[in-house]
Amino acid sequence: MARELNEADRALVASMLTRARAAMAEVEDYSQEQLDRLAQAIGWYAGNEETFTKLAQMGVDESTIGDREGRPGKRFKIHGVLRDALRQKSTGVVEVDVSKGIMKYAKPAGVIASLIPMTNPALTPPVTGIYAAKARDAVIFSPHPRTKVTTNKMVEVMRAACKAVGAPEDLFQCVEEPSIAITQHLMEVCDLTLATGGKPMVKAAYSSGRPAYGVGAGNSSIVIDETADIEIAAANTRMSKTSDFGSGCSADGNIIIQSSIYKELVAALVNEGGYLCNDDEKIALEKAMWDEKGNRTFPTIACRPQQTAKEAGFEIPDDRKFLMVENQGQIGPEHKFSKEKLTTLMALYHFDEFEDALSIVEAIYNVGGKGHSCGIYSHNDDHIDALARLAPVSRMMVRQPQSKANAGSYTNGMPMTSSLGCGIWGGNITNENVTLKHFMNYTWVSRPIPEDKPSEEELFGEFFNKKAI
């Protein structure tokens, strides 16, 4: 049973909030050049190879989930976030629209409560920190209990970056001993909450009485039609599914393949390291991966496929990188493999006509993952357009490895982030990638312009002068 908030907890949060506001006051008059220099310092201190590798691997060791060898590569996300931040203004006049007589002035959002997920304790703090510092915000981080040491260590690094450029270290603080009670209170007293994590965390953020940005659950589904380059599609699918052992909500979960290329595509996936489970193995996997209440079991989350198979009672070769189960016609709450998997396993489906693919996509998102993402491997613009019109998602990647592209990459134009809004579909206030603009308030200054008033004939068109009922 979760403990209640006590007076010591209240005093701790009050002290952190006071220090955060004092730090914000110190940077209130920073120039754009000073803010950019601060952002660069945070990016370097947190995102240099030696430091980030050590803390990324510490996060895997502390949580026992994720890919220890692969996770250090996430440091390039910090570089991308810094790139985007440096290309934008964040103080004074940041936007001018002469035709409308509008100027926008940027102001800080305030003190941010940032809830850090177990899956990214080394990445999420500096991503949030770069945008927050650029916007002149302060951040109080609340770690996941399973990765509190790693999160605190990274925040220490970010504080050192502030000190190096003469900025107040208290722009960044971290709760050392997190609890549900402290996190809830933090969300109630801070100006804004950024909740990057599971559904209960997001729900709590929106129930705090303060503004909040939340993210939604994923169930990323990929359509592959007969115009796709099979080898590229298979390689990208493997890359996306195995990144950090499938811990990301963008990892490919459902692969929907045109029947005419199904066998060839599955063979290509096997060539990329996939293991196609038989019917008995699939049944065993379902029992191992979900408990009696339908919740995912911790030992099978974000792990090597060999570990998942072992938990299910069978073995697979050491060179296999991910599991596949055929799931044709098995979509719905009672069919577990049509849900989010959160590990190195994907479900396979096939279709004849593209309308059938759209029906499968629609059915999958009715189970879970609305608002998050989907993808397609196709060179048929009509198919790409049809999926974009139907899919209830906030982002759709075309011929790209989903988990490497959704949150921004160097080969697409998506804004760099580690927080993906899922819109009203996913119970979120935004369906954008959460970036610098979400960390700021704006003052709109409006000057008079020549009158822009269309005639009634122009406004009402064919209905003008018709007799009203």
C-alpha cells in the first residue's frame, strides 16, 4: 500500500520549489546567446560519449530491462534535440506576421515537474533539460523508483553543466527517494507537468489540477504492400523492433503484409534474425507474457528473445534477435498479441486487397494504441494516402524504422523529442512531439491592420438571400 504524504515530504517539495523559482529569477534576463550557451553545455555534459554510455548502461543495470550494448546510442537524440533548440528563438520576439499585425513574445512556462520513465532514465532528463533551460524554466525531476539512482546521477551531470557556464544549478533538481505521494504533490504545486511514462502516470498528471503534457500507449502497426523493397522493409523492421529490446512505445508491434509477398517478407525477417514461433510456442508465450489479469509480466519486458522464450518454457537459437507469431484474424481484447508487446516480439498479419489492410489497422487500434503511431512500406501514393486518412494516429512514418524515426531523426523532419503526444485519441492535450514551444508561454501583440471583412455574399455563397426556415 502506498504511503501517504507526510510533513517531511511537504517540506522537501516546498524547499525544492523555492530553490527552483530562485534559479529561474537568476536567468530571467539571460540573452538568447546565454541561453544557447547553457543549452550547449547541458548537451555536451550529458551527451558526450563517455558520460552517456556510463549512465545509459547504469540505467539498464539498475532496472534490469533494456539493451545494455545498444542503449548508449540514444545519446544522438540529445544531439538532435540540441540542434532543434539552437535553431529557434526562446526569448523576446520569436515570431512576426506582418500581414496580420501579430508579434509573439516568448516567456517561461515556469517550474516543471518531469516524471521520468524506467526505460529512459539517462535520456529523458537532458532532453527535457535542454528545452527547459532554453525556455528559462526550472525542472524538478521525479524518477521511477527502479531507476532513481541513474536519474539522480544524470541530473547531477546537468547541474554541473549549469555551474560550468555560471548558471544556477537549481534549474535542475531531482527527488532522491521518489514515492507516489511525493510525485502527486509535486504535480499539484508545479506550474506544468511533463509525464513521460505509463497510463496511470499520465492519468495522475491530468488529475493534478495543473496543466500537463502526457503521452499515450503505443501499439505500432506497420503495413507492407507489394510495392515495398522487401529487404529494406525487413531490415528496418528488425532495427525498430530490437532497439533497446523493444522497450519503446514506437517499436514495431504488428506487421500487416500483402499476401502476394507474405512468404518472401517473412523469410526476409527470418534472415534478419527473426524466429517464427509454432502454435504451441505461441500459446506458451501468451501465458508467460501476460498474467491472469492481463498485465504484462516484468521478466518478459524489454529483454532478449531467448529470455522470453525461456520464460515460456522453450529455447531458440542464440543468434535470433526477435520473435514472430502469426496472428491472422485474432484481433480484440481477448487476443493478447494484438496489444502492445513491449519486447522483442511482433505479430504478423496478411491481406489481399489494401482495403483489408485498412480494416486490420482499424481493428488493432480499437484494441489499443490509438493516437500514437503507425507506418507503411510502400511506393504507392494512393496506399500511403489511404492509410493516413484512416489511421487514428498522430504520426505515420513512410519507409522508415518506426522507433528510430517517430521522435525525430536526421533523415526526416519530425521534431526531436523523447515525449510523443497522442492527442485526444490517446487522452492527451497535444498530438505533437513535445518540444521547445511546449515549454513556453507566449504574449501575442496585435497591431491594427487594414480591414479584412468579406461581404455577406462571399461568406454565405449560394445560401445568401435564401429564405430562412
